[in-house]
Amino acid sequence: MSEPAVQEGRHRRKVRESVAAALEGLGDGARVMVGGFGLCGNAEALIRGVLEAGVKDLTLISNNSGNLEKGLAAWLKADIVRRVICTYVGNNEDLHRKMADHSIEVEIIPQGTFVERMRAAGAGIPAFYTPTGVGTVVAEGKEHRDFDGVTNILEHALSADFALIRAHQVDPFGNVRFWRTARNFSPAMATAAHTTVVEADELVPLGAFDPDDVHLPGIFVHRVVEVREHEDPFEYRRVRPRPDAEGGA
């Protein structure tokens, strides 16, 4: 057997044949990071797979926990989430209702701080200081310290048991390429989780990527599953009139 074939076989140990197999070990009370900005970059099959697994009391760490009753909104409707750590509520009516009736605990974090807390976890940094949020409810109960005359607050690293992320392409070792802005928070989440699961549109052979074209190195990925079909819904479609159309620019 050739050396490339040996390497391919060795690295295919990360490849799972089903979503259920990719989610093995995710149980009640888990802390789960899920990539996506709104509905862009959602790991649709993994999100459904968690519902089908019947787990509960999850801590969900994501930007905005779904929208328009799609994506992670399904977890909220199924009452499997105990706590949400996010940056944005927006038009997510399910999250609005649960916040209002106190059936779910919600921690809202400035978006830059959200990403940096995950990046810090991946880099082995337990905490850091930032001026973001000083003088607001974000700073309540947190340590304050001045640096060069600027007040900062102490923020702690944010980690998880699982990260569920969506990719455009992945190889058997877990090297990932994302599709444009669908990359969003996923690389930081992948580094901050104990187990990172990648749902990819396409599983490509080892060596298909030039090293300079890898968006997320496979060292941060533990399991991959190929899912060819996705809904990929739009939240709000905005189009510009054609210049030659009546009334166009």
C-alpha cells in the first residue's frame, strides 16, 4: 500500500458515517458551542441530531440561538436548553418569551468579547482585561482595573464540551474550508471545545487543500461527517433593482 493511502486510512478515523455517530458522548447538561450568524453557517444536520438524541439541560453558546423559528430555535422550542450565552437576541421570539417568563437563563455578551473569550480558551489563557462594557450592566460584579488611565474589566475564557460547526469542505484529517462569511465564529469555537464536530458539504481527499488554503487546521477537529443536502434558508432577502429596470438606478 502506498504511503498516501496509509495516511488517508489513518486519518479517516475522524470520519463518521452518520450524524448520530458524530454526536456520540453528547449528553444531558453539556455545554455546546454552535457556529453560525443568524441562519448563516448553521450545522443543520447536527442541530437536528441533538434533538433526536433526546438530551436536555444544555448550555447553548452561540451568537443568537436561531431566528424565524429555524436553526437553534428548534432547541428552544423543544425545551432542551437551560442556559444561553449569546451576543444578540434580535427577532428570536422563542428566546424573547423564555427570557420574559424566566424559563431560561440568558447571558448576553458584547460580540467582540464573546469571540475573545473563546479564543482565550483555545489559547490556554484563563482570563483577560478589556474596556468593553465598562460602565454598563456588562461590568456588574466583575473585577475592574486601570491600565494607562483606562478602566478595564476582567473577562474569563469561555470553553465547551462540544463545538458543532458547518464547513464547505473538510478532509479526513479535519482540515476545513468554510464558505465565505459562513466561517463567522466557527474557528474560535473549534479551538475552545473539548470535542469539535464538523458537518461538511463535501468530504475531500487528504491533500486536496494547499496548506495556505486551510481555514481551520485539523488538529482542532475531532470528528467529521459529510452532509450533502442543506436548506440554507435566508433570514431576509434584499435585492437591488436592476439599473435597466423601470425606476432603477
